[in-house]
Amino acid sequence: MPEFEAQDDRSKRLTLALIKEALEKDSSSIQRILTEVIDLPKTKREELVEILEETSLSNIIDTMTEIGNRLKFINGLEELIHNRDLSKNILERRHLHKIVVNETWLFGDEYTYGVDDVTLKNVLKEYLRHLGREDFNEIVENFDNKDLQIIPDVCLWRQFPQGIPGHKTNLVIELKKPSVDAGPEELSQIKTYASRVIKDPRFPKEKTKWKFLLVTKNVKGDIESELEQVNREYGHVVATDHYDVFVLPWGHILSEARTRYEFIKDKLNLNLLDNDKNLEYLRSKYAEYLPDNFVSENLI
């Protein structure tokens, strides 16, 4: 390599690192990477250089990995909810809540990052009796409660900044286990709950927006018309200046979430049609929050 000495120190370090990697380890992975780069047309290599001027290869990999994992999560959760053999043992607090609380991006990219706000928790705790649950404190505080299977439903809550100092959006999600469909009773509950919660003086109305979302596997026919209102998106059952109430089936939520990544998936030519791989991703990430039979029997 007669021109080696003429290279800058960074190029020399890269060359020596590649030689070291090839000599000390299985070089198949690095060969694959180098082959892909070398086979790029000149214009694509130049584009890659321009991209690396703006960000790092590590950041690109992290982003692509996150997109792929989100799509696998969507497909895995869809199978978990709609597969009768899998969903029959799925409960709200013990399973769905613990999984979904880490994946709030499902409900919109603006809900990617949020916090457990203490004031919001206290407000919800005070008004949860309107949903027929006066044991909320026990549910939230006692994570080892062995009788969680008797809990009818559980709220998930997060607070998100609106981009204006002091202005917040409170997202409150009422989860129903797959065996429970939303009907008139459930719709009335979430409407009443929302109207009473937003009146609490601990959250100034001019700085706080509320979104209440009832999530269920299926919607009963006698409330379907409530979900299809003129000049509103599907599922938007109550619209006011201060709060909104939505009732949405999981199928709609997962389809909308998948659509947001469909273009990137197609451009990357990702093959995510294997249910076993999607479920394996779900199991590997959330094994502690899934039924024992799901972990031990369905995916091994």
C-alpha cells in the first residue's frame, strides 16, 4: 500500500482496524459490509458520504433498527390480540398495560415521549370511582398483586409537552382485554369520566389538552354509529375545546401505526410477514409481562 503513509490519521486507523478485524475475528460480517459499500454506484457512495457529514452511521443504524422493531411489534401485538388461542389469557393490568405503557407511539408519533405525572395520577385516582373502580391505589401501587385477573379494566396515562412552556397534553387510555367488546356501557363510562376529570382545577384549562381513548378488540354494533360522525375522524365520539374522547378498536390503531412506516418498510424491502418472528420479538422484549403459556408453549 504505497500511499498508506500519505493518508491522514483517521484513514490509517480505519485501514488498520479493518485488517485487525479480518485477522482476529470471523470476517464474514465485515466482508458483507465492505462488499455492499464497494458495489454501490459512485453516485450512491457520494450520497452516503453526504449523509455521514450530517449524522453518524451509528445513528442511521439505530433509526433503521427502531423502525424495523416497531413494525415487528405492531405485527406481534396484532397477532397476540386477534389470535384466539393467544388472546384468551391476555389481561389488562398484568399484560397489556405493562406492554403498551412503553409503546405510546402506537397512538401517534407525538406520543413517543412522555412522563408519569404525579398530579395527573392523583386526579385520575380521585375520579376513577366513576368507572366503578375504587381500588385504584391498590392496583397501581401493588405490582405483585396476585389477584390482578379480577380487575375489569385499567387506565394508562402519560403527559406530553405541546412545545409551548407550561402547556401539556394529557393522554388517558382505557384498556379493555381482548375478550371485552365496547358497548353502550363502556362508551358511557369513558364519556362521564372524561367530562368530570377535565373540570379538576389542578390543570388550568387554557394550558391543558386532554385526550381520552377507549381501546378494545371489537366495537358492538349498537355504538358503531357514534364512531362515524360527520367532519370527524373515525372513532372521535366527543369533541370540545378542552378535551376529546375516542373509541377505537385495536385493528384501527395498529393499521394506522403500520401505515406511518409503510413507505420506509417498502423502500428497505423488509420482510416482516413471518408471524413467528414477530411474536418472538414480542416475547424477547416483554417476556416478563406475557402469560406463562405464551412464553413457554407458543414460541419455543
